[in-house]
Amino acid sequence: MTPDSSRFWPADEWTPGSTPPSFDKQPLRDHLETLDWDKTPPPPVLPAEVIDASRERYVTAYERITSLRFADWPGVSGA
């Protein structure tokens, strides 16, 4: 059960007919679709803003689902 396999959305931000904000790696998918890359290794280098946007979604999902701060998770340094 990850944000990519389960498609979590904030219920309080959903309205019928709308696309709610999601907690998946859509910024990464969107970026890759703009490139002329045939999806074979090696992958392209990702811009920092794509990495940051994807990371922020996963951190937000973790914090909303667990009610814990990601920065307090053992193993997180400098987050």
C-alpha cells in the first residue's frame, strides 16, 4: 500500500467531477513525458524541482496517514 499503488487523496479537498491533489509521483511522470526518452536505461537526470515535488508528496502522505512527522522518522537526516 503505497501512494502509487493505492492513489490516496485528501477527502476534504475532493469534490465530484474534480481531480483532487494526489500523493503520488505524478510530477516525475509528467516530466518524463516531456522528454524524448525511449524508457530504456540509462534514465535521464532529473531536475531538482521534480525530485523535490515528488519527495514532498510522499512526505505529506506519510505525515497524513501516520499522524507523525517524517523528520522524526529514524534514518531521516537533514530533512
